[in-house]
Amino acid sequence: MATSKISGQVRGKTIRLSWTEGPTKGTTQEHIFHEDGTVEWHSVGGTGKSASDSQGTGSKAIKKMERPSYAGVKVADDVCMISYLSESGYTLTVVLNFGNRTTVGVASNEKTWVPVRGRFEVAS
């Protein structure tokens, strides 16, 4: 994905997503949206879950940090849609509302589609 197509609302930023609904309810993941159009993430807050485990794979160890490409599309002045496909086969697609710091979206793979909802903060 060309970095010029990625919204400045997320490109180069670190965003902490705290889930209030969905399979990762009660957890927080920090997402680093790199300038080059890749994203990496990890759990924060002492849950002990790895990034791949938070995606529902059941894996406790990661051999290397994933950095898949992401889409970051400005929807409105204070709204951005992001999406990425992890190596585990899970896709996360969420809409970030920068006006009230809420997010809503879906986590999916080839067999499941699960609504997610939460709050977020821009860490940097």
C-alpha cells in the first residue's frame, strides 16, 4: 500500500485500543501505525497475552513481531477507518471516532465475523 494513501489521522501514530465488547473484551492492545504503511501491535496492561493470542489463535509465543500492511482511510474530519490482515488469518477492521475516542468494527477470519467495540487513546 502506498503511504500517500494512508490517512495522517493514524500514520506514524501509536494508538491504544481498549475493548469493551468482542472476543478481546477487557484487554488493551497498543498499535503502532508505521510511516511505511505497516502496523505492529501488542497487549498492554499485564494480561500476558501475545498479539497473536489476542487475535484468538491460542498461541502464547511469537517468533517475530508481525508487521502487516494496513489501510487507514479518512472518512470525515474526526473519523478514520483502519483495517489489516494478520498472519494468523484474522482481519481487524475498525472505525476510530477521534471526536469521542470510541471505536466500532469487526474482527473476522474465513469462518467467523465478530463485532468489536471499545475506546482508544493516541499515545504518540
